[in-house]
Amino acid sequence: MSRISGASVLAAQWFLISIAAGLIMARVYLRLGIMRQSLTPGDSTLCLAWLATVATSSIDIFFFKLGVLNPDVTVGFEDVELGQGDLEMTYKLTWIANITFLLAAYLCKASILLFYFQITSRVFRFPWIAVWFVSVFVVIAFFVSIGVSLFICLPLERQWTIGPDMCSFDAIVTSYFVVWAFHFVSDVLIFIVPFLIIRGLQMRRLQRFGIYFTFGLGLVNLTATLARFFVNLANKFGGSLTQVELMVAIDINFCLIIACLPSLRPYLRLLQGRSLSSYPTPNGPSNIHSEQRTDKGNFRRLRNTRNGGETDNNFQVTGQEGNAPTPSRGKPDANAESHSTGREDVSVGDGSDIELTQV
């Protein structure tokens, strides 16, 4: 693997970027063209993450033209036959690439967390708290990582200016350890959260396959992050530049692709020949029916949640299983037919669709 050519690295980078671009365009077309909705913050965040990924990969094009993106060059650019001006420019672009990498990675994490908030209800307290905890950790991790990258050596020119005042190797290694640790731990936490959300859901086979596929990509992403760390550690941060750049490309682009996939769930409905008419539109409220057990017998109270807020104006109390639902107060539930079949369609504001089936 250490003899990967620079051309192979660029081909892999832009192939993955093209896949991510296609998924983002499919997401935007679904939102604007099919569902007639406006773009969500998650959509905008993902587009910015893609731009940051493009900026990161574009720097490798400069390295390739300069002749340093080859397997014989180490990540520290030692023994490279370059003039002082070109070498300082190489160090400066490496520092910029670290910043754009962090922006791309944490924008992807933000997009995924926004999706978690959209599919998690306050009714399910533990998953809701878990999403908030992970979100706070990710925000802290981002600012700490950016702060370390910016201020580990001051003034900033020390990070790329060649001379006795140049940033020390120990400071650069310390910065790498801190940034990598926060990046990896936040990835692991984001990977774990969905297990808390979907463990009680009954899904169709195609939906379940999509979730397993997404989790598989998540494992690939975590593996690439770990591999990059151990390769740098084994080579004492003097490994092949092309090898490290390829693992960076896999890391950031797989993170971007994973962030795109959840919002494409409505396409599964189209593949199954089902209508998207049940998805919420800007002209109508979304209804979330949550089931709450009462203390008396097998009675259940069905609460109607609209646009994120709960209301008790309409609810039904159903007797034991097999009995017809009886309205307790207010108007009968307009979705009584769906309750009588034992299936609830839960729609959230971003157009997500999760079907709960009684077991």
C-alpha cells in the first residue's frame, strides 16, 4: 500500500467526491423538486461540507503538480528538492488543508446530528438526551480542534516559515493527537446513537438493508480513521504522503456520503411503488402520534404531536387488544384506521418516515 501513486490518490479522491456530489444533488432534487419543500439547515450544512472537501482535495492537485505527491515523499516533506519559497508554500497549504479537513468533517457531523434531532422525539427521553450530549461534545471538539490547529504555535507564520523559530515537531505531534482524538471519539459517539433510536422500530426489509448499509460505511470510516493514526504512529509521523492522503480522502468522503444517505429514505418509498403524499409539506402540519401507557390495565393514550409541540386536544383511549377504540374527549382521531391496523406512520418535519409496528 506504501507505493500508491499520486495519480491514484487524486483519482480516488475525485471519484468519491463525485459520488457525494451525486447524492447531494439527489437530496436537493428530492427536497425541492419532488417534495416541494425548502432546504433544511442539514441540507445547507452538507453542501458546505462538500465545498470544504473539494478545497481539501484541491490542495493535493497543487502537490501533484509540484511533484511532491508521490510515495517517496513523507508527510513532513523531508529531503524534498524544492526551493525555500515552494517548500514554505507546501507547509502553508498543508496547514490550510488541516483546517478545511476539520471544517468538512465537523459540518458532516453537524448534518448527521440535525437529522438525529429530526427523528428523535422528546417522548423518548434517553435517546433525546443522548443526542444532546453528543451534540455538545461535537461542538466542544470542533472548537478545541480548531483552536489547537490555529494557536499551537504563535504567530501563525511559525507553522510554515522555515527557520530557527519554526514550530517544533513536538508541538505539531501534540496538535495531531488532540485533533485526531476528538475526531475519532465524536465519530464513535455519532455511530452509536442510532442504535438507541431504532432499536424499538419494526422496518421493512429495504429500509433495514439501507440502515445496515449505512452502518457498514460507518465502520469503514472508523477503520480508515484508525488506520491513519496507526500508520502515522508506526512511521513516527514520517510515512508516505500518498498513503496518508488516501486514508484522509476515504475518511472525509465516507463521512460525507454517510451524512447524505439518511435524507434519501423517501426514494425507498418510490422504489416500493408507494406515494410520498403522506410526507409533510410546508402547507400543512406534521402529525406525530406517540403512544403512552396508562396505569390502568392495558389502556393506552394516543397523544397527537404537531410541529414539535404536544397537545391533548385530541386523544383516544383504547381498551384491551382486539377492542374497538373509543373516543374519550374531543373529536375522534382522524387516523383511527391506522391505529386499528396496529401501525403508526410517524412523519417529522424534514420529511422523514419511520413506521412503528406493534409487537
